Amino acid sequence: EPEVTQTPSHQVTQMGQEVILRCVPISNHLYFYWYRQILGQKVEFLVSFYNNEISEKSEIFDDQFSVERPDGSNFTLKIRSTKLEDSAMYFCASRNGAGNTEAFFGQGTRLTVV
Amino acid sequence: QKEVEQDPGPLSVPEGAIVSLNCTYSNSAFQYFMWYRQYSRKGPELLMYTYSSGNKEDGRFTAQVDKSSKYISLFIRDSQPSDSATYLCAMKGAGNMLTFGGGTRLMVKP
């Protein structure tokens, strides 16, 4: 069964360092998303991406964040200068865009900023 | 008022019980309603997807949406220990983003 895959599963980084979280969405999907979940809190929307551009973003997604689809399969989230409060699970999701279809999530990358 | 409210639980039931999980919401623009299951430190797994009001059944799971009351439910029949997880409701309007509830932790005891 097709699935969204994310790497790495766990990333530890020092405050102020740049991190790149990687995702391979389901192959025929057209819409891509990043969400995050701080431990014990709600899953929160960060950004949606369609047709090689950001279609929607939340207040969380400030200038420290960027997304890219560098090739036909990968979708990345970059955090330029990590802060302690960026520590969270980051989930990538995709949907195929035929009508308003459901989004499928990856297993997440646990980011720990020390 | 939070956009999507969900009782955090934990909800503890014996194996075989019928489980009722609920969310209320305030944004009348929401049209698409989803239930996800999340095991500890894992990604949300889609269980049910419903458009607008009505019922949808899939195996042991039934999703109900009452847009007039801004209330959605997930029923699990014949609950199993493997159903123990956190259940997240999520919803969206015409845009792209999903708005999640905080999740209800369910424990099904053998």
C-alpha cells in the first residue's frame, strides 16, 4: 500500500543550526503539507504546497521556515536557525487532489533542539 | 472558544464495548470531517472521511456528522485492545489546512 515516508525518524540538533526534514509523498499526489505536534499538544498546520508553490501557510510558518520540492519525489522542510521551541514531531502529508480527498500522513520526524 | 474541542480522556472501556468519541467545533465553514488514529509517537492514520452531514460506516467504525449542532462522533463497535490509541478529529473548509482536535486517549482493557 502506498505511504508517505519521512526521514530521518529522529533528529537532534543544536540551537541555531539549520535542519532539513525530508518527505517522499505518495507518488500520484499533488498536494503536500507539513504539520507539527509539540509533545502533548494538538497537531498544527504549518504549510501547504501545490504546483510548486506555497498555497497556504499558518502564523507558525515564519521566515525561519521554507519548503521545497527539489525533484519529482521529495518534499523538504527547512528550518534555518532552530530554536528550543521548534522541538516537536513534524509530519508530512499528501493528498491526490481529485476533488477534496483525504490527506495521508507520514510517521513523522521527531526533532529535538538542544 | 477553541475552534475544535475534544475531551482528552482517557476513556477506559472493557473489550467488546461500544465506544463513542466526539468533537464539537465553532467554524461553520467546515465541510469535511475526518477521524485519525494515532499511536504513541507515530503519525496520524486516517480512519474515516465524511463530507457534510450524515453517517458513514466502515466495518466496526461509524462516523456521524451533525452540522446543525456542529458536532461529530465516531463510534467503535466491539472494541479491541488494539483500538487503544489517541483518536483525533480533524476538519476543513474549502481551503487546504486541517484543523485538529486535541485528541481523546482511548484504552480498551482485555
